[in-house]
Amino acid sequence: MTKRLIAAMSLMLLMLEVPVALAGEGQSARRAFSFHKGQTVYVSAFSRGRTGYDPYYPNNSVGYICNNELGHEGKLREEFEKLQYFKIVNKVSEAEFVFLVHVQFNAAEGFSLSTDKYNQWKDKSDKEKVDIDMLREDSYRGAMVGPFKIPTTAKLCSQLARKFHTEVAH
């Protein structure tokens, strides 16, 4: 009887440890990436807009469209260059990671992604609704600023770049 009880308890403990071990594998792969001075980064920015509802076609659902935010992207590149921690590159293929920024009205959120995750996101972004939660899950490190009463591109970008650099440099 005691042997069966011990065997059953061992099996239960083993079953409890397996999900914990599996959950740790995905997180450890993400945490294995470390930031250091001189790394190459590709900077990109986007916003989401809703496609309008047409009362003449009520069966069409309201969708989302991703817009490139070139003004924010340019300002972020300037801020990254001023801080001189990462080296900005012009091609995703040359980058060690991508800093992708979601701009929304008076706030912004940045995600540091692997180039593979960025390419997967980019392929989907034109066809599907962008899942911000998945970006957060796939991100090595993120930063968020806002909401601001008077949001300017310069203010959003400079504060987001500084906040991200402060978090990864220390």
C-alpha cells in the first residue's frame, strides 16, 4: 500500500514539474538575449487605424489597417543616434534586433523583437488585425510613454528612446 502511495505521489509531482519546466523554456530563450553597447538595431514605427463602417454594406466588419509612421520613425532614429548606445541600420537583415514602436494618439509603446519575429509580424500586419499582446509576449524588452496632454512627435520619441535606453543600459 505504501509503495503504491509513494508511486502515485511521485507521479503527481512529476506532472506538476513538467508544465513549469516547459513554461520556463520559452522564457529563458527570450531572456537569453542581452543588450550591449554597439549592437545594431532597425527602428520602425506604426499606428493602427480602423477602416470605416459602411451602412450600405452592414455585413462588412470593421477592420484595422497598419500605417507606417515615417515621422515618428525618423525622430526615433535621431534620438537613438543622439544616445550613441546602439548603431542604427537601414535594413532588417543587418540588424541584431528591431525596435518596433506602436504610436497611438498621445502615447507610444516600443517593443524590441528578433528580426524573425519582426518579419513574421510584418507579413501579417497588412492582412490581419495586429495583436499587440503577441508583440508584448515576443518582445525582449519594452518601454511605454504617455499619455501626454499635448503629444508631439518629438516628445513621444525622445522620451520613449531615453526610457528604453535607460532600462537596457542599467
